[in-house]
Amino acid sequence: MKQELLNEIAEILNENSCNYSVSLGIFTSQHKKTLTNEDIICKTLNRNITFYTINTVEKPEILHTVTSSLMYAGDEGSGPSQENINSHQFKSLLRDLTTSLNKIISSSTGIYSFHIKDGHPYYPVFWDFGFLFVRNNFSLVFIGSSSD
């Protein structure tokens, strides 16, 4: 997965939105196999973080969480442009993201979802997600949120 893809998705969701801002990031790191998941996430995001939860997660839940978050319609006073969400370009980017996530999931030996209590790199208000994909001594963190 490339940050450029995430930037394009966020740009479409942020364009013509009302009190709504999306942040998406992909972060990677090499580390010792003996690190805890908490330590891996802190190292990968380069910050001190406390967590509400870190749990194993299955592929369908990841895809559902990411898709439903990015397709969030908002409400009367805030949200993305419905025209942008329904655009061919956005749907194409979402397919690219799903393809990329499927590749990452299939090559990972450990997959976890997490929720940050303190130290979040973004400012979640409407939705947020965090996933850790581990492969031996290499990890990838995919994180996203929307705020007002």
C-alpha cells in the first residue's frame, strides 16, 4: 500500500466536505521479533501511545471497517460530499485500496486492530481505525480517522 493512494482517497473525501476532514496513513518499521504489539505500534508511529484495546482481527472485519468508515455519509451538519463518495474516481480508488489490503493481509503472520487512548497522530471524531500487520521482524500500521 502506498501513501499516495491514501492521500488521493483523503483528498476526495475532504474536497467539498462540510466540517469533515479525513486523515489516512501507512507506516512501516523493522523491529525485533520479541517486541510486544504495543511496542511495535509505538515504534512504527514514533510516539508514546496508550491503548484501549489491541485484538486479533480477521480479514472480513478489516475490509468492512475500512470500507464503512471511508463511505461514512455524515449528517446534516458535517460529512463528505455525496457526489465525491459516489464518483467513479473514488470507487476506483477504494477498489485499489481493497486490493492492496488483501495483499497485505495474505502476507501477514499476525493481524491486529487497535484503538488509541492517548497519543493518536490524528484527531478522531466521527470514526477511526488502526490495524497492525506483522511479518516476522517487519510491521505495517494502517491508521485512519475523520474529524470536524
